[in-house]
Amino acid sequence: MELFLQLTLAGLAIGSIYSCVALSVVMVYQASDHFNFAQGEMAMFSTYIAWTFLGMGAPIWLSFVLAVALSFLAGVVIERLLVKPVEDAPILNQIMVFIGLLVIFNNMAGWIWEFTIKPFPSLFPADFGFKSSLIGPHHMGVIGLTLLVLLLVFCFFRFTRVGLAMRAAAANPDSARLVGVSVGWMLALGWGLAAAIGAVGGILVAPIVYLEPNMMAGVLLYGFAGALLGGITSPGGAVLGGLIIGVLENWVGGYVPGGSELKLTFALILIIAVLLFKPAGLFGRVVVKRV
Amino acid sequence: MRISTFVTSVAATLLLTASASAQTVGVTDTSIKIGNTNPYSGPASVYSSIGKTIVAYFKAVNADGGINGRTIDLISLDDSYSPPRTVEQVRKLVEQEKVAFLFQTLGTPTNSAIHRYVNAKKVPHIFVATGASKWGQPEKYPWTIGYQPTYDVEGGIYANYALANVKNPKIAILFQNDDYGKDYRDGFLQGLGDRADELVVKMLPYEVTDPTIDSQILELAASGANVFFNITIPKFAAQAIKKSCEINWKPLHLLNNVSSSVKSTLVPAGLECSKGLITAQFMKDPTDPQWADSAGFKEWSAWMEKNMPNADRGDILYAYAYNVSKLLHMMLNGCDDLSRPGIMACATNLKDVELPMLIPGIKVNTSPTDFYPIEAEQLSEFDGEKWVLFGDVIDLSR
């Protein structure tokens, strides 16, 4: 029983991080209809930015806020400078841009900060007042903060004018433009938000997997699986998808014989199964396109 | 009798002409051309510090006048740790650049991909940067020679240690699911002997693509093991140490040498959690304060200061690369016959060579039948600050 609880809680914690990545993947997909393959590397880069602030003596929460804010700006700038020009280009061109970004961020990080792993401090105090061998304080904090981020994102879309405009731009660009919404900027804003949420994920995962240029590679894959499972059009679904993947992954590792060899296989099978049988995911809406 | 003399002299003449023509490949009176591949990009780029150091080393040698009047023309190419690219780059080195030999090509899968090719081409493939056991097969692959102690033998050391020091050992093993992990695992299991099945209570693999190995550690701990053999690369080793500390699992923790660096593994894992770890070592860890005053460390440190002032000296790979470069330097220095067979002969006749960053007492020895240059290690235990060597240097020569 103890093992079951430990596996589940650890799964929820790592699942929260998949959720952050899944959520940012969904944001970009909503905005520009594409998977951003560089999402993970952008998050990794943001984490290095936070690490740099830390090195300059900034306290951890300040570094966190600064890195997330800078990532937001960077996301907007990337959309304006790199993604917008290929907006109407064939899909392969766009994918090349994303893959290019992935490689550029990865190598740039290695070049600037070297490839050795770096310890990254937790955002949360080591002592929450109670101690448990079931879950560490950082893992607990990760789950809490992710839920908070989700709540904020939800409120933003539900209760603010900008959120409404963004939803309009994603759902029906032409009508949105007619009622005066600047669709282009809404897309850029989507990219910025995605980058910011990704940064949160990166900073949360770094204390667990350590900071290094390849730290997000595996996470991104599971994030994709989470996004697809929950529904690529549904932010809430993506979060839930990430959590489910995290927990299932641990259960498979723990209880299926030979399971730790199959964790990744399992995520990939899940991706394929969702695409085959329920392409819209658990919570996504079915998109019908006129041709 | 006469016939055999005749045959011998013909053979000798043939050999001489062969070596005379071979001598021209990559070697002139003023230069020696050497090829190398290294992952300067891609997932294993952490090892690029090795390539950079080797290049810097021979640049410095050239600045000092080269080796016996010859400058070293070292061509180091990026293979991104991808075997097909290694094949492509090595072909380029051998067929276009016409290098005399290959040195320190890095990686187990990458070297496996060119193993047959270089042996068919009879190109010396010297001191490869991998600890797999397959680089020491003089009969089958006479042109390839290893460098560092092999993983399987090191695994055996840990097995002996666990058997001798733990009453009723119940053993858990975590290993990377590839050649490297399996070499260590198999050497360890072999060391346990017939009782291996009964002693190992849980054995789990992980993939390099796994974001974390938390669930593996939870499971291994739940097996009730009192010995844990940790066969992981630094990132996962640090995770494993930290996680087992977090859940209060305190077995005899045997850590493979691959991840023994204080700075890259133990500091990220937490020094307090790292107390009591056991590893086998053959090199001086540059972050370990006990070596700071040794002559070898000072030599290396001064060289780094002069030639690579901006590099992070806590990274043991710089010391690793300095050692092996120095070994090649010394070897070429004493090598009169620079034909390809001659170079191979020099590489396989090294006697008691000492290198600055090897643990005192560990020396390089090779012979025409022994293609394993370094075959000794010493056990050490981490005391919360540094590795404390104990016992004798264990010589594993086979």
C-alpha cells in the first residue's frame, strides 16, 4: 500500500509538470494550429534564465517571476519574428522552423552554460510543517502550484476581455477580426502565455531532473501524450491528460512485469491509440474543417 | 631449411615494402595526421569537453615544436553521437583526409559502428573513449585498442565487495538499458557467481529518455534490498541518490565509476545524502581536495590555466582527456616506426606508464596480447566531502 501511494503521488507530481508542458502545447496549437516542437527547449532555456538570476544573487521566487515574465516576452517576440512570416507557408516549412528552434535552443544552452548537470533549488521550503515518506515537499509544491497556474489560466480566459478576444481569435479568426480583435497579436499573446507556462514547468522540473540542456526532451514527449489524451483543443483536458499520463506511467513501471522498460512505449502507444480511436482526445471538441 | 629461409626473407621483404609504403599514409617528415570523432552536438555533448581538450593539447604540443620535429595535425569531427554519422566522418578521415590513425573516437555505439571498417582498412584505432569490453580482442580486431578499465570488470569488483562486506546480501540493481549498462550488470552478476539468482531480489532498467527514475527507486526500495548497485549516468545517478535519501532507503550503495564525479553527481544529489557511497576509481577526481597538492594535479591544473583558462576545472572529463592525450604524446615520442603497423606496435608495448591524473599506483600496461591499457582500480568511500580510498589498488589484468 505504501508503495502504491508513493508511486501515485510521485506520478501526480511529475504528471503536473507534463501538464504544464501539455498546456503550453495546447495554447500554441489553439493559436496557430501547430505543435510547437521547441516548447520543451524553450522551457529549458527559461529555466537557465532563472538559474542565471539566481547566480546573480536574486532570491528564488524573484528569479522565478523574472524568468516567467521574460519568457512571456520571448514567446511573443518569437511568434512575431519567426512564426508569423511562415504563417501561410506549407506545413513542412513551419515544422522546419519549429525543429530549427529546438536545435538552436538546445545547442545555444549547451554553448552558453555547458552540458554538465546543475543543481536547481526548489521554489518551496524543505519543511512544510509535516514530514512524510510518501511525498517530498517539492513534489507537493509542484502539484499545488500547477493547480494554481491552471486556475489562473482558466480565470484569464473566462473572465477577462483579452482572454475572450483570444478565444475568439482562435475559434473564428474572420469574425473576430470583423469585430475589431487584432487576431495577429492575439496569436502572439498565445505564444507568450505558452512560453510562460512552459517556463513554470521547467523551473518546477529542474530540481527533480537537474538542469541540463536535454532535461526537457523526455518531458516534452510525455507532455505531448498528455495533450493528445486530454484533447488538443482543451486546456483543462490537457492538464488532466498530463496528470493521468504521469500516474499511469508510474503504475505501469511499478506493477506490469518488465514495465520500467515499457514506460516510454506505453506513452507512445497511448498517443497512437488516441489518434486512432478518439482523435479529439477525452475532452476535446471534434474539429470539422470546410475544404 | 633453405626453403623456409627463402620464405622468411621474401616475407620480410614484403613486410618492409608494405611498411615503407604504409609509412606515407598521414605521416610526413614534418607532420602526423590524426583523426578523431566526438559528440560536439546532440544528446551526448557533455563529452565534447574531451574533444576540445585533446585539440587544445596537441595545439600546445605544436606550439612547443611538435613531436620529434613533426607537428600534429589533429582533425576532430562532430558525429553527434550518432553511429551513421560516425561511419560517415570516419570514412572521410580515412579516405579523404588520409589520417595515419584514429585516436579517442568516443562512444560505445559509435565505435561499434566503425569497428569492422577500420580493421578491414587496417587503420590503427587507438585508445577509444569507451569502457565496453569489446575493444580488447587482438586476434579478431588487431587494429583496435581500448583505454579505460572496462565496465564488466568494475562490476565484478563491486560484487566481490558486497559479498565480503554484507551479511545476507539482498541486492537491487538499476541499470541503463544499453551496452554500457548491461556490461556493468553482467560483470556484477558474474562476480556474484552461482548465487546471483538468489541474491538479486530486484533488477530494473531505465531508458535515457525517461525524465525521472523515481518510480524505479521506489520499487527497488520496496523490495527490501540492503545492497544497491547503481549503474546510471550522472544525471540519473544524482536523482537516484537524492530520491533514496528522501524516502529514507539506506542500503550499501555501490555507484558506478561513470558517475563518481563530486561536482557533476554528488553536489547536485546533495553531499549529505552521498555519504557512504562506494565507488571504484582509476582517476584523480579534480574536485576532490585530497589531490590538490599532488604533482600530477598541479601539472594538469597549470596546463588548464594556460591552455583552457575558461573551462570548468571541476569537470573530470578535462582530466580524462589530458591523461589520454599525454599518453599518446609519450607513445609517439618513443615511436620510431610510424607506419600503421609500427604505430600499432607502439600502442601495444607500453610498460608501466604513469599519467598525471591517474591514482598513484595505477599504470598503463599493454602487450601484443593485452589490449586493455588501464586495468586497475581502487575502491573508495565518500565521506561527505571527498572520496576516501581504501584497500589496495585492485589489479584486474586478465
